[in-house]
Amino acid sequence: MTDPTNIDGAVAEQAAAPDIAALSRAELLRALNRPETGASLVDEIIIKVGTDIIEGRLKPGDDLNSVELSKLFRTSRTPVREALLTLQREGFVEIEAHRRPRVAGLSLSEVQDMYRVRAYLYEMVSHCVVAAASEEDLDRLEEVQARLQQAADCDDVDRYFWTNVEFRNTEAGLAQNTTLVRVLDSLGLRMLRLRHLSLSLPGRLATSVEDHDRLIRAYRDRDAKLAAAFSASLVMRGLRTIERSSWVGIGS
């Protein structure tokens, strides 16, 4: 039986943690190389539609009604069109002549390729972290890990996901390799949607938080080979979860 005292404590700690909307907003703007301050109306539409796709409220094949979006944001259709074109470039939206824009899907081979590339890149990240990160740097990573544990204790998938994004971004920053970070970012928003999907399936939060604990211990031990193996395993476990799912976004 779950200890209600632990749950109450986790909820209290969650209240003091960064706001989910702030985390998601910052990540989408960062991934799109847009300034976080002074975001335009186009940016706000991108954040709204992009977050709804990532978190699964909009599913592959769903129509995106530009008239309804115009009413929601009290604007003309021009900013909506610009936002959807940006999301099309990121692989989130399909726009065809004489049809409403709709949420894009992915082929299974695309998903597998993206995960394999990401696993390889994070092996490189782990080697760089072991070589370059100080103990104080790892303390920062462990602080984010503590918030991952809190989100897992509350079974809060969205908070866990966006905190996990923060964990991986912090980790990549500790690698002190800007080229590697740029290559990771090139996988874009589509990877965020897949990562959220994999963490939303039953049992995944508990497994993920344990894997992150092992990864941090390997960093503390300065075991580059073990850390790289754990990091790649974290990525590929997400792929295996998606392959076993019945997600409608994967085609042949």
C-alpha cells in the first residue's frame, strides 16, 4: 500500500518545483531558436499547438482548424498560417492543398532511425560528461533527478516528461560540446512527442527514474563506459516501449 505521507510530501515538493507550462514553453522556444522573452503571437500559437501535440491532446491525423485557432487567439488567420508552417517544417503538421492542416504521423522506420541516432549521440554525451563535469555540475544534475523522483511519486506524466527534458538538456550542457548539442537539437520537436508517448505508458515512470539514478551513480564513479551504456539504454528502452504500443501515429 502507498504511504499517504510520502504522497503528501511529494505533492508539497511539486508545488515548489518549476511550473510545467514554463518548462514546456522554454523548451519549445529553445528548440525553435526563438527568444524566450518578447514572444510573438506566432510563437504563442506554436507553443499551444506544439505542446498539445507533444502531450497527446492532438493526435496524428487530427485536423487543425485555422478558423478556430484564429478565434482562440483573437487574431487573423495570417499568424495561424505562419505558426502551422513552422510546425510543418518541424514535422509536426501536414499541409496539403484543398485540405485542412492535420497532425503528422511518423513511419516506424523513421521512429527507429531517430532513436538509434539519439542513443549513439547520448553515448557521446556521457563520455564527455565524465571527462568534463565537476562534482558541482553533477550536483545540478542530481537536483533535477530529485524532481524527477517527485513527479514519479505523484504519477505526474507531464511534469515528469518536461523535467526529464530539463535533465537531458542539463546533461548535454555539461558535456561542453556545442556541436554535439546542435546535432541533438536537430532531431527537433518530433523527438519530444515520441519521448512523451513512451513515458506515458504504464510502469514507465518508475523504470525511467531508476535508470536515471543508475546513470548518475556511473557519473559519480567516473565510469564512462558504464554511463554511456546506461544512457543509450535509457533511449532504446523508450523505442521498445513505442514499438510495443498501439500508437496511431506510426505507419508502415
